[in-house]
Amino acid sequence: MKNNACQHLSIANSKIGEIMICPECGVVHLSLQSISLRLDLTAFAELSKMVAQAQTTIEHAQNFTPEQKSHDSPHTFH
């Protein structure tokens, strides 16, 4: 009888959590403190792109001068 339990391999970790993958089923397990998400590889790739885009937007907004921040932009926040 074959054991179908997931074998989680840790692929990244930091002080806020850990990312593991099950090579058998292709599911990525993202654990952040009290939150745990299971994502297929496509969904994880999309989440990664979205987080990277958000980080770029944040960094861009932080580099504006005070005068530039006074003009409303769809990618700036105050």
C-alpha cells in the first residue's frame, strides 16, 4: 500500500514564516505566523508576482519628494 501523505520540503523561511512544497502533489504551503495557505504552483506564481509588484510600488512611493507626494497618483499612498 502506497503512503499518500504529503512530504513537505522546506524551500524558504524567515522570521515571519516558511514556504514548503510537496513535490508529489505540486502544492505550495505558505505558513505565516497563524495563517497557512495551500496553493497550486500557478496560484503561487501569481501571488509571488503580485507581492513583488506591491513591493515595487511601495519602494517607488517612498522615493517621491514631498512635492511629488502632494499630487495624487494611482500608485501613491499617503
